[in-house]
Amino acid sequence: MKKRYIIIILAIGGFYSMLYFWHQEDLSVEQHPTINSPAAKPDDYLLEAKDYEDEQRHDKSANSIEQAIQAIWKLETDVDDKSFERLEQTIQKLEAVHKRIIRDSIPSAELLKAFEYALSNLARAELEVAQKYSTSDKLDESRSALKYAQLHIKNALMLHNSDRTEDSIQQAIESQLVDEIDNLSNQEDLSQEQYLAALDKLMKEVDHVIAGVDE
């Protein structure tokens, strides 16, 4: 009988320990969305919107863009002032695309350009987050932000038409960025100074991408 009670108590204790762990994990996701799964949500919705536009399902596309905007709002709570301003500009561009789709239509090239602008700015914001965590000696968090920055660039690559010269140039730059981020993520022996210098270089390169998209 005593053994049964011990087993029951251990089972109950284990159950509540699991609940506590899940709560802590959920809390971390809510407080730090840029280094957790919510960071990928804007990408999912934008790529979904692209697919709906390809199928001429404009109502569905508009809804996905609206969800992408809401997903970016959540990320804004976890970035610095400069990144916040960038993401606000991103949201304004997406809202303009959203309005055009609802009222009439938008050329595919303009739609993809707006989405690439959004993804590039999301990548830039993640690099800022990576820098912030690195200066606080939180390398795991920094690498998580770096992972999502790379994801945004990878998804931006999916929006290009390789037959267009300007797209080919942007595509080459973004492909190089993906490789550089991958290389940085796999280097374990860098000093903080070297790591921050590499992040600074990546941010400048992303700025170049954004400037190219925003011409």
C-alpha cells in the first residue's frame, strides 16, 4: 500500500513538473518571439499569400497578408527602436499591397518585391537581435536569432524570377548571405569581437539587399 502511494505521489509530481516546464517554455516563446517559432510565422503567411495569388484566389491571399502583418506585430515587441521602425515600414508596404488586392489587383512583380522587402527587413531585425544577445554573452540565443535571419533570406530567395537580370543579381547576393550565415553559425571558436564583426558585416550586406529591393 505504501509503495502504491509513493508511485502515485511520484506520478503527480512528474505531471506537475511537466506542466511547469510547458508553462516556462510558453512564457519564453511569448516574451522572446524573435528567437522562437513565432519568428517564422510571417514567412509562412507571405509564402502562402504568394501561392494564393498564383491561383488567383485574391481573397485568400489578402487574408494571409493580414495574418503576416499580425505576426510581425508580435515580433515588434522583441526588437530595438531601429528595428521597430524598419518593421513598421514593412507593415506599411504590406498594408498597401493588401489594399490593392482587395480593391483590384497587383502585378506579380510588385507583390513579390513587397514580400522580399518584408523578409529582408525581418532578417535585418533578427541580426540586430543576434547582436544584442551576443553582447550579453548569450550565444545560444544569438545563434537562434541568426537561424531565423537565415530562414528569412532563404524564403526571400524563393520569390525571384531568375530570367530577370535584377532578380539574378539579388538572388546571387542573397545566396551568398545564406552561405555566410551558415558559416558563422558553425564557427564555435570565434571571439566575441570576431563574432560581432561578422554580424556587422552581415547587417551591411542585408542593408544592400533592402536598398536593392526598395529602389
